[in-house]
Amino acid sequence: MPYCQTNFRAVPPERVEEVLSSLTKESFVGGQSAYQLDDGSYSIDSGGNDIRAIYDQENAEIKFFCRYQRDMNFYDKKLMAFATKHGIDTKS
């Protein structure tokens, strides 16, 4: 699974699920909360399984990866729009 170019920076561990749930509710059909999977990644696309998030605790970043390379630009735009709206620092 290829990583998206957009990361959410400076996210403290206690805010990860809150940020991801807001992203899921605002940006994906279904409006469910994000939830952590057994492998430590987060389901954020309401069960579509085309994009997931993972928290890099060492760098306090949320990173995103897609199932398909062809979808990366679509998701990067969605992530940037959300980050801009909510004042989240990004790394591209």
C-alpha cells in the first residue's frame, strides 16, 4: 500500500482518534467514527478499506496509505482540504 504525500503533524497521541473520527465523519460517506484495527492502523473511510491511517508516535504524525496508487492524488486532496479547514499542520 503506497503512502500518501500528506501527513498530519504535531498530533498528540490523545487526539489521534478524535482527529481521525472528525476526518471520517466529514470526508467519507457513512459518517462513522474511525477505529483502530488489530494491526495498529486506523480504518478511516467508513469500512471502504481504500485508505488507512497509522500514527507515528516518535514523530507525532498521522500518516495515510492507500490501497491503490491511482487513488493517492484523490486522497491527498481530501486530506489537505480537511487539514486546512481545521488548522492541522501538514507535511507534504
